[in-house]
Amino acid sequence: MRFKGQSLAGALALTVFGALPALAVTDVKIWHMEQPPHRVQRVQELIDAFNAANPDIKVSQEPQSWGEVYAKVPAAMAAGNAPDILFAIPDFTTVIRKAGQLDSVADFVKELDEKHHFIPATVEPYSYDGGVWAVPLYNMSLNFWYHKKAFADAGIAVPTTWSEWKAAAEKLSKDGVVGVGLPANKQLYTDQTTYAVMVNNGASELFNADGTLRFDNPKTVESYAFYKDLYKFSSPDAANWTWGEAEACFASETCASILQFSVISTYDQQGGGDAADLGVAAVPHADGEKSSSTIAYSNAAIILAKDAAKRDAAKKFIAFLLEPENYGKFLNMEPGLFLPVTADGAKSTTFWSDPLVVKYKPQVEQMIANSHAGMLFGFTGGHVFPAIGPISAQNILAETLQKVVINGEDPAAAVKAGQAQMIEATK
């Protein structure tokens, strides 16, 4: 029997061999914490392109919340329904390693490095205990963002030292405007801004070389005391801030300056979009320090899948993302926030041709420059301290800051208690 429009060969095949088997499809589930709808949409566009080119693989995404994921992933692993790919940051990776056995991806990272050339500092936080535990995907650095006109009208130069920063914040705080927007919430954003102040006072090391804690030291205490002084010129509701509230304050010009990874998208959509008025600089350093540093995050992909077919499919998708023609599109799910981790990615036409990146090219270039002086707590001095995982998961840096700023505790006492809390958390 032959159906209308069916070839003779097709009819014979069905007659002789029966119906052809359906193509086996490998499902790959991704969890990431890039929740804003436009980021989810861009990731989906890349997923759709990959799935279309690889009909034997079906990748899907399930966006998660940073506020829940530290507890949710270990629970999912224990229940046997963990994602196949998990986007993570270095300290979160230590939590995942402790929750379950991860397989090293050292050979895969080496293969990708030979092709795309990773920036070594982005691989380092994931390389310890004889393996490499995640594949770097994108970098982020915290920056000092300011309204150029507000500073110029007040006759203030961009601050480079703490004394200049405090004087500028005080002078700019008037007529319903706060000089600097700083958070004091027990949350990751406050961990980040607190550490950005610490690294600019020579207090970057939370651990001694032998792994013992050294959080309780005079430089840390000075950093918390300075943050308290600067916080006086922040927004009245900053005790409840996360990243979004800081960006909104800046875009509305209620904040003359903030510490943030990027404000470009929000500023362009809600703040008038005047690229000439958007200033970005390094985070000011203590008067006794010679140069500025910042906090930087190398975000990466952990492959949690155990099944060989799923692992191979996961690797194929990650390799697809890092191809320059795709990588620029991936980074620009939030233009000006996510920075390249590979040499060829930094030259990607799809990265530099994005309309927002073109419009704010000087700001993006400055962010990349600032990222070169980036550090991350628990991953400094050529060491990796997995004990940072529970410290970060409990937001102890931020909780200590709250005690000083909100509760009015003496900085020295709060820092001492913070170290005791860290010791307890890492037992």
C-alpha cells in the first residue's frame, strides 16, 4: 500500500522494515539564577538554536532564586531530581561539592581552553583538590557608578580615596538625593559591597594560609567602621535593599552614586539613557592604600548529570555557548554586566555589536579594566578555601554589617562575633 505523496522507497521501507524508530532524545535540564525576563528570554533563544541544530538533545531551563538555591540544590541532589547543569559562583560550588560527589571537568576545561583561551583567574576559583569542578562562563566586577552632572554641579572630582568618598557623599546628600547608595540587608548584595570595602583596605584575606580564619583583624574592623560612616549618606530604606533597589535609586537620580556590578540596562530604560552622564570608576581605596581593588565573580557551569549521555549532551551545550558567535549573545543577555572569560570571547563581534554595548562602550571597557583587579572572599592569595561555602551561604559578612550599621554594635565586637560565627558554621 502506498499513500499519496509517499515515495516508493518510503513505502517499501515501511512494508519491509515496519515503522522507523523515533530518534532517541537526551533531556538536559539547566538551573540558573538569571531571573529577569529579558535574561531568561535570551537564554531561551540560545537554547532554541541549540535544540534545532541538535535534534537528539532537548535542553530546557528552570530559573531559580539566589535566596533559595543554596538549600534547594542539595535537597534536589538528595532526592535524585537535581538539574543536569547548574550555574554557580565559586563559593556555591564548594557547597555543591560538599553535598554530593562531583566529577572533575578538568579535561573538558583544558579542551575548551585550547580553543578559546580562558582568562586564568576565572578558572582558578574552581581548581582545587586535584580537579576542576566547573566551567567558567562569564565574569562580573563591582564598580563605582555615579552621575557625572551631579558631581560636576557640586564641584566634586570622582573620589579615589575613602576620605574623598566620604566628603563627596556628604556634600551630595541634599534636596532628597543621597550621596551614595549602600545596602545593609542580610543578603548576597551586602556581602559583596562589604567585601568591596574590605579589599580596598588590605582586608581581602578571610583565611590564613593554613585555613584558619583571620576575619577578626584591625583592617576588617576599620572597614566595617568606614562602611558605617558612609552608610549615613545612603537611602533610608537601604536596610532592605537588593541589587534592583540600588539600580532603581540610581536610575531615578535619587542616588548620586552606588556600588553595583552594572546599571547600564536599567539606566538606559529608566534613567534617561544619557551615556555621556553615566560615570563608572574603580571603588575608592583607603587613604593608606596605593590602588583600588574590587570584588569579582567568575560564574560557571557545574555538570551535575551522572548519566554518560546527559554529561556528553551538557558538554556539547556548554561548548556551544562558548563559541564566539553565540558567546556574545549569551553575555549580552544583560549588556554591560556579564564580561568575557575567554580571549576570543573578548573579541567577539556579537559582544561588541550589541546596541547597548556600542552606546556604552567606554563604560564597558572600564568595567573590564576594573575586573582585572577583582578578588573574591575565600579565593585569594593563590589559595582556595572550601570553608567559605557555609560562610557565604549564611551571609555572615552581611549579618556582621547589619549588627554594626543597623543595631549600632561596636565594629570590633561585631567582627569578633562574626569570626566566632564563621568558625561555628565551618565545623
